[in-house]
Amino acid sequence: MLKRLFTLLCCLILLAGVTALGLDRWISWKTAPYIYENVSQLPHREVGVVLGTSKYYRTGELNQYYLYRIQGALNAYNSGKVNYLLLSGDNALQSYNEPRTMRRDLIRAGVDPADIVLDYAGFRTLDSIIRTRKVFDTNDFTIITQRFHCERALFIAMHQGIAAQCYAVPSPKNMLGIRIREIAARIAALADLYLFKSEPRYLGPLIPIPPVTEIPDNAPGYPAITPQQLQGTPEQPAPEHKAKAAPLTDGYQAHAANCALLATFAGQPAVSGPVTGILPIRPPDALSGVTRAADNDAGRRPRNYHQMLPGGTECPVPANAAQVPVRPPALPPAVKPGVTTGPEGPDSAVR
């Protein structure tokens, strides 16, 4: 009787072992198409989820699984395969914080802190995967961990309808004990998914990755730029203020200012220093001269304009300008041979 019971027990143990191995191989086969070991072949995703583990063993030695995952996260981030890194790990104790440890090491390696998001409630692989979808609002992401862990994480994601993929980082050589433990973890995952319908221990409010820009209710209805786009907008040069004509008031100073402005319009240098005299000829409306100077093409001088010089060359005079002492104009320079002078003097010569 005891011999039969012992034989039956051995058969049950053998059947359970074969079943466990069969389920283990089935999970590996089902998830194989979504696992990438070469970062150059890894499709781009917005978010990379780094599954946490302890940095040190109990003996104080560095955990090789941790180092490989951190290096894999750096490879995916620096290669442009992911834009954000979601660090999911255990923080059940105040003295043990996997996400914060990973964040510190990644920042030291050059990752922008703004591209790192922490998930302190990733107590199990199931929690990390489902929280990425339900809390961080990400349905297609890259999982970064060892291959055996990738297979279980992807199986959970596929069962939840999540379109995830995995970047498999190297594993240490002495992993026989870890591999046996993984078979038990896969059986437990199957029980959570199909028997117990387990959910994460904590969920919480929605935290989208990347963060959504909130628009106030009173914002205009036309398209607006985001703060990120505003930071990349080049500064526009300050507009150049064109000179305005001085108002035509009584007195010599207003008349001198208008003459200097006409010189600028005509492409001639303005007079510097005090002007001792102005020959008061062509006194009709000075505004007509200003208008013609503005309407003419650049480089062309208005018909009734002459450069105002300290020597007393003529200039359009406002009708209300005060009469000031006039210095006789200088004699015109000698005309060179071959130059035909126009009705306005040597400056309008046709060459």
C-alpha cells in the first residue's frame, strides 16, 4: 500500500515537472518574436521600462543583473530607441529603494533627469507591466531586462492586450538557480492571470508619459504652440524704427531737421554740426518735397531737392520757416570735359 502511494506521488511530481517545463517552453515560444538582443534592430518606442532589482547581493557584491540592465537602458536611450526611461521597482522599505538607486546611476551616466520617471510600486513584474499601462498611460513600450525575465513580462503584457516589446540584455553565466526559480515564477504568473485575475497592489492617479500640456478654459481657439516649441523658437530681431519727419513748426531748427531727413531719403549724408545759413529759395509747400523723396526709388533724388551743406546750398524751405541770415552759396565746381550737366547742376549729370 505504501509502495503504491509512493509510486503515485512520484508520478504526480514527474507530471507536474513535465507540465511546468512544457509551460515554460510555451511562454518562451510565444514571446520570442517580440524580443530583441541587438539594439540596432530594436524598433523605436516612446518609453523604455527598466525592471528593477537590487544593486548588491547580501554579501555586498555588485549584482551583475542590475549592471546589465542599467547598461541596456543607457544603450537604448543613447541610441534614440526610447525617449523616456520608466524605472519600476520595489520601495516597500524606507532603506530599500530600487527606482531611486537606478535613477542616481543613470543620471551619473549622462541621462537627462527630465527623461526619467519613477514607479515606486513595481513590487512584482505583474505590477510593473500593468501600472505602465493603467497609471502611466503607455500601451506600446520597450521592456529592458534579461531574456528569461523578458519572456514572463511580455507574456503578462500580451495577456493584458498591451503591445510591448523587449530589449534583452546579457545575463551572468552562473544562472542555473535563477533559471529554476524562473520556472516557478512563470507558474505563479499563470495562476495570477488565469485563476486569481490578480491586479497590481496599488494603482493611483493617471500620470501620462510624456506629460500632457494643460490648456486653460479661457485659452484662444486658434492653434497655439506648446512650451517646448516656445523654447526652441529663435529670437526675432527688434524691428528697426524709421525716422519720422520733425513737425513743421516755426523756427530754424525744424527746417534744418526736415532738410537732414530729405538728405537721408535721397541717399546723401546728413549734415553734422550747426548750419550757418540756408538759401531761402523754392519756398512753396515743403511737404511736397518730402512726399516725392519717399515715393522715389532708392538712390533717386527728388526733383526739387538739393543737398543741404554748411556752405549754404539751397534746400526746400517750409513756408512758415523763419528767415535767418544767409551765407552766399559757394561757386559751383568746374565741369569736367565729357560730362553733360542737367538743369539741377553737376549732381544730376548723365554719365
